[in-house]
Amino acid sequence: MQGLLNRPISAAGIVALAVAAILPFFCHNYIVDVALTIVTYGILALGLNIVVGYAGLLDLGYAAFFAIGAYTTALLETLLNFNFWETIPFSLLFAGISGIIIGYPTLRLRSDYLAIVTLGFGEIVRIIATNLDITGGPNGIYGINPANLLGHDLTSPKSVYALGLVFLVCVLILVIRLGRSRLGRAWTSLREDENAAEAVGVPTLRVKMLAYVIGALIGGLGGSLFAARFGTIDPSSFTYAQSVSILIIVVLGGRGSIPGVLLGAIIIAGLPEALRFLNLWREFVFAIALILLMLVRPQGLWPARLRHIAPPSAEDAHATPHAEVAEQIAETTAGEPDVLLEARDVSRVFGGLKAVSNVNFTVHRGEILSIIGPNGAGKTTVFNCLTGVIPPSAGAIIWNGKPLAKLAPHKVVARGLARTFQGIRLFDNLTVFENVLVGMDHRFHVSLASEMLALSYARRETHLHHAAGRNWLEFVGLTAQAGLRAGDLPYGDQRRLEIARALAGQPQLLLLDEPAAGMNPTEKQSLMGLIRRIRDLGTTVLLIEHDMLLVMGVSDRVIVMDRGQVIASGSPSEVQSNPRVIEAYLGAGEDEDEDSLAAVSEGAVA
Amino acid sequence: MSEFIQLVVAGLTTGSFYALVALGYTMVYGIVRLINFAHGDIFMVGAFIGWTVLTAVAASHMPWGIGLLLALILAMLLTGGIGVVIERFAYQPLLSAPPLSILITALGVSIALENGVLLIFGAGFNTYPHLIGSEGFMLGGAHITNIQVGIIVLSFLLMGGLYLFVHHTFIGTAMRALAVDRDAARLMGINVERVIQITFFLGSSLAAVAGVMEGLYYTEINFFMGFVVGLRAFTAAVLGGIGNIPGAMAGGLLIGLLEAFSAGYISSRWTDVIVFLVLIGTLVIKPTGLFGERVVERM
């Protein structure tokens, strides 16, 4: 909380809330009523912002959760004589359950399909409310009691407004804390690149589900408030148009930006009131204004800023017990077998094409092993099979003596296999430091609740976590760039950041997919040094690379693949003189055996 | 049996509207990855242009066949033009912006079109001139009207024509190239902006035909009619696999049949619930829709 006061925007936000709090003392009831509508939309939009802004998913049926909260409060009050406060846990419960119901089928869908599925869900809820007798059909439910506090019914606009403002502040604290937590970071990584997030250990399906559920809880809370405010509800408040309005608030205000979302709520809920004098033209003018605003500010009126987490200082970081990574790795790997990984008859078929067929190889602990081969030889497919991105069609992968059954990529990461990608896949709109933190968050074992409450032990653990992250940046030489946007880094730095992100999970085996691609000779030299230092930490390295100077200079052993098969393996010098290898690279009929390898390496470097 | 045939014909008729509108969703999505939420309202605008022309024709003493042809052609041209104008001013500047921004302008266009028509034509129902009566013939005990046959035949002709256009003309090839890779298409010398405009024109004119036919079939139109049809057509496009032209046609007809059967055998109050449950169920089993191809992402 003290961090909040240090920032000018947070200070301005607190002033704005204070102004909102004293509004009823000098304003007419009509203004207070409009302000209450803004507050309600603000709560709903903050909830939808988790789904749309933080996690980058689409939800066109958000009003359904609003409806479920409102109907739960209305039904429990009118049928079972619950009071307002007693209904709230049930509103949250039912909204949360429906968040799971809507989340589940959408987990595997691409975002464009989410639009219609969520829209459909919203319509289903509304139609059910319209068609059932218990919900009062199209007429809805009357006679909902207002909230009661210390024996006083909160009926006057001013008292309901105060209640709404309290709810808004609670939701605000929740979403701000969530946004800064490890879960918030996971949501952002999901928004930036879902596959990369999964590959560095983010359990993307669970994280998506949590976005829907927490968004739903906030929607349900908004619904309860709505029911208590009006005393009567009917299906016409929970239409597709309502969902669209909430979505417009989030996008117009600025996805992921809390001040933006609140500004959006003020505009979308307040503007129609301000335009009342236009009568019939009101909606039309509103629509044109909306289009123009989006054209002028496509990112929203108040776009989210880059989230900054300051890494601890050098002295601070080095003083932490987590600093000695090599010791830690030695501890975790003590007593494990010497053969770290074994591929047994691994095959992968795409349609009719055998990309990988019956590949066998072993990776020994502590070595640097390279896989080389012409383009299309199946090297990256082997990586994808090892890391769980695609299941092998046949064969087994033995990890530390046990078969690695078909695990999701994030679980493979948790077992200790981390990877980088052939085409760089960073989370561009996160800082360099946060990219590394995403890579290590799966090792962070403080509960989310204690992290959000900033309990002292959680703060200590967070500090250690950040110190370790800083050390990884130092390891690859990016400490000075920690606060930059990852997408703004030059190419070579992006490659090194990707390696740091993978290393940060402290893998036993690091898989590097063409790390030298696009690097200049100087950068390649320092990459060679980096790979050796990674091995010296105790991390085994499996490398796919076309650059022969690098491969031959750094590898303990080399595996050569061609057309999906392993055609040779051995020490760099053995492989260099193997005739099948030379044939694979230069084609059959070449006689200049002795010179060809020189040609191979020259050509690859050039 | 007679009820079954009756429902099949009714389903194919409404399914034809959905299919024609779904084509617009799917073509635009295939090319610019935009879910054009204003497309249902484009359909509505087409219905109103057709109504304006037909009312004028009914007042004169033109033969109704020529009047109808005139109404269809004018509705197609004007609505297509409106589609192009919307693309030019509301969508084109945002094609490289985050996808949600353009979605919001599409929603804005939708609200603007509905309220624009409301301002011009009023909030009530406008009645289409009764050019084609309810004459028909009996088939297996079911009464099939001439207008139902006309709607189904015209829709199939248009859909077949569109399929031939997309697969056998230079512009159609360019459209398919754009759908695969817009930048590569531009580098190959394709005028990308022009092809996008043609796509919007085609999609909007097909929706206009559906609008005029719906006016003739149900005889009443109003400014809000685009919502339900747009929603069903969008569902149809996704069900068939969005971006896939034959998929949109099949999806539209399937949704039409589903709607007719659920209204006939269950209750029209639950139609939307049934349609959406079928859609969600289909997507859970086959996440890319019935005819959509799985997109393999390279790692």
C-alpha cells in the first residue's frame, strides 16, 4: 500500500475517490443517481477488464454474470427471506460456477470463436430468465429489499451510492493487487503469446479459467448491488447490448488500464445523460462519437502503461541465499541417473509426411549435445516432441529414468526441461525483468492469497524471487536493460533474454533452437561463452544450430539428422569425417571428402 | 410427414437468408480478420432500400417483375456502396490497430446504422407491398409457396455464382491470396485495398438481397430486424468454420433448419438456446467449426 502513495497517478486516483465520496453532500439526487450508475458500470468494467484487458480474452456475454448475481440476490431475498448481505456469498458462488461453465468450453477456442460462444452464453442466461416462471418471466422480480446496515435500510440514493462506492473500492483494491501479482503477470504473458507462456511454465488453461472466474465473481457482486438498488429486476437489464456497453467501456478506456476503465465508465454511463437534449438523435450521435474516439485513440483513451517492477540492487541480490544457482542445481540432481534423457524410437507423422522416424539418442547429464542437419531434417519436431508441444506418434521419451508421458508443455517445464524458440517469442509488452520472472514463476510457491495480502513471509519470498530473477539477467548480461520493454531490445539481446527466461526456471536440460540465427560473429562468440557457462552451472544443454563453427567449438557430442532420421552421432571430429554426413550436406557424388567439412563450416558461418 | 416437409422448406427459406448474410461475415473475416458486427444492420439497410424502391414502384404502374428486379439491383448497388464507405472510413484506418479496437468501431457502426434508419423511417413496422401472394402448390401434403421456392432458388444461384467468382476469376484468386497472407499478396502486386473494398461490396450486396427477400417473405420490416438475423448468420458462419465460404452456406442452411425444427417440435421460445447449445457443442468437439481447417502454428 505504501507503494501506491508514491506514484502520482495513485495519488490522483485517491483524490478522485475522495471527491466521489463527498459528492452526495453538495449534489442533487439526480447527479448522485447518475454517479451510482457510473459506479456500477465501473465495478462491472473492472471485472471484465480482467478477462479482456489483463488476459486478452474476449467476452461478449459478460452481462450474464451480472444477471446471475442480481437474480440470486432477488430470489434469495424474496423466496427465502435472506437479507442482502447473506445473499452475497451465494451471488459470488453462482457467478463463479457459471464462470467455470462458460470458461470450460472456451479454453481450447481461438479468440475469434470466443466472441460467439460468450455471446451465446449471455443470450442463453437471458432467455432462461425470460422463460422460467421462478424468475418472473419477462416481468422479472419485484419487492427486493434494500441493503440493511446496522438497522438502517439503505434506500436513499445517497446511502446506496455510498454502498456502491465501498464495493467499488474493494474491487479496485482486488484488481490492482491481482494485476501486480504473479497471476497478473501470467495473464499478461497469455495475452502476449499463449504458446510461449505455456512453454515457459505458465499453466495457460488454469490461468484462463481463473480470469473467467474472477471476472465472473466481480460481475456477480455488481448484480447484487444492482438488485438492492432498484428493488426490482427484469431480463431487459441483462441484454447483449448491456454486455457490449461494458466491453466498450474497457476498450474505449484502455484495455488493462485501471484509470482508463474508470474513465470509460464515466463516459459511457455519463455521456448518454449529458446528451439527453438530443432526444432521438442521442444514440446516433453517441455511436458516431464512439467511432471517432476509437479512430483517434485506437489504444483507448488512457492506455495501460508498461508495468514496472524494480529489480533489487546488485548488493541486495547477491546477499540472498538463492544466489548460488550451481549449488542448488547440484543439490536437486544429486543421486539422479547419469542418463538425463533418452529418446526411444521417437516418430512423428504429419499427414503422410514422416517428419521424424525412429529417432534414438541419449543425453548425458552435464554435456553439451548438438543436433545438426539440413533444413527439414526434423530437428525442431524432435524439440516439440520432447517439450510436449506435440505428442510423438510413436516411441517413448525417458526422463531421469522414467517415461515422460503425454504432459502439457508447462508440466514438462516443471520437470526441468526448458526451451527457447527458433523465431524469438518474448512477451513484447512486458519489461525485460518481468519476462524473466514469468519464466521462474512456476517455482514460486507462495500462495496467491498471501502474496496479495503482502504477508511478511510472502514479501520475503517475493524479494528472494526477484533477486534470483535479477541474477539471471546479470548472468546473460542484461541487468542494465531490466526496465525496458522487451520488444524494444535489439535482436541479439532478445535472444539472450529468451535464454535467461528459460534458464530462470532452473531447468536440468536447456533446449536451444538455433540461438545463433541472425547473430553477428562477435555475438556468436559471446553466445559460445554463455553456453559453456550454462553447462558449468550444471545445466545440460541440447542445441539445434546451423552455425558449424559454434557447434564444433562448443559441443561435447553431435547428432546429425537428415530426412527425419539420425544418420550419425559422435564427437565433433568423428561427425566431421563421416561420409554420410558429408553426403547429407553436400549431396552424393562429392569426392573432396577432406575439404568438404571445411566448406560446410565456412558456408554456414557466411 | 407433411409437417416435416413444411418445416424443411421453411427452414431452408430462413436458412437462405442466414446463409447469404453469413457469407458476408465469413468473407470479411477471411480477409481482414474482422468480425463485422455491423453486418446484420447492413442486411437491415438493404431491406429498407428495397422497401423504398418497391413502394415507389407500387405507386407507379410498372409490371411487378421489373419493379422487383429494379429493387433488388438498386438495393444491392446502394447497400454494397454503403458497405464500401463504412470500410473506408471506419475500418480501414484501424486495420493494423489491436483487433478489439476495430471490433468496437464495428459495434459503433451497428448502433449508428440502426439509429440512422430509426431517424429516417421511424420506429414502427414498415409494410412491404404485397407483390407476390401466398399462392403455391402441394408437396407431400405440405403447402409450399412460390415465394419460398423463389427465395431458395435465388439464394442457391447467388451462392453458386459467388463460389465460381471466388475460384475462377482473377479478383477471386486475389481474395483467396489475401486470406492466406495479406503482405505477401501486396508484394505480388495485388491492390490489397481494392480487393478488401470488393469483398465488402460483395458481402453487403448479398446481405441486401437477403434483406429484400425477408421483407417480401415476412412483409414487415423495422430498424431492429438486423440483430436477430445478424446473430444467427454469425452463428452460422462460425458453425461452418469462419473464413470458409461453403461452410457459411452450409452453416446458414443448418441453422435455418435447426430453428424451424426447434420451433416446430419444441417451442420457439427456446430456439436461441437450442441454436447456441448446438454451436457450443460443435465447437467443443471441433474447435474450428464443421468445415474450418486447423491452423497449425509453427514454433
